Amino acid sequence: QVQLVESGGGLVQAGGSLRLSCAASGRTFSSSAMGWFRQAPGKEREFVATINWSGSSTAYADSVKGRFTISRDNAKSTVYLQMNSLKPEDTAVYYCAAGRSKYASLLRGAADFGSWGQGTQVTVSS
């Protein structure tokens, strides 16, 4: 099991940037695909981005493609989400998650992830 702690959320104006970090503990981080999800008030949790275990492949939701970048540093057991050109509709609680299976490729479904962080709030003002 991987324990995850997100940080880096906050309040930013539209057009601004934030970088979220997700620090992992546990021996399986470097073999786990990772993902970022978000949940806005009154809405279901939605997929944002995913990265495979080695960091060689990534995928994004259409709503963030070209603006967000997911990356990882296995030596630091940390996954990042760089968010640029933020919009008010990006306002949500952002969660990182670790995949259930070792050496999986890109994962997009919430059911594919077995460990979740507590979330960090991102608020984008217009």
C-alpha cells in the first residue's frame, strides 16, 4: 500500500499557475502508475492526468490537455501536476492516486487506483 500526501494547492487568478506535489511513502511507488483526479462541488470525481510507472508515458483529460503537465521523480517518490493557464472551471479538490497493479501503463478509471491522498484545494478566481 502507498500512502499519499498532496500539497501545493491554493488561490490563484485566472491565467495563473500552480504546481501540485504528491509525496508517497511505501516501497511500491516506483512500480506504480500514478494519476491526478479532481472533484468540484456538486460534481463527481473526474480524471485529470496519468503517468506510467517509469514516467515515459502520460495522458490527459481533454479539458486540461496543453495546459497541465504530469511528471514524477521516482528517486523522491513524488508525482507532480504543473497547472498553467488556469481557468475558474479548474476549481476543485485535487487528489493524487496510485495504481493497484505493478508496472501498469496509463490508468484512467478511479477503480484502477488503490491508494488516494486526502486532497488539496485549488481555487481559481475570475
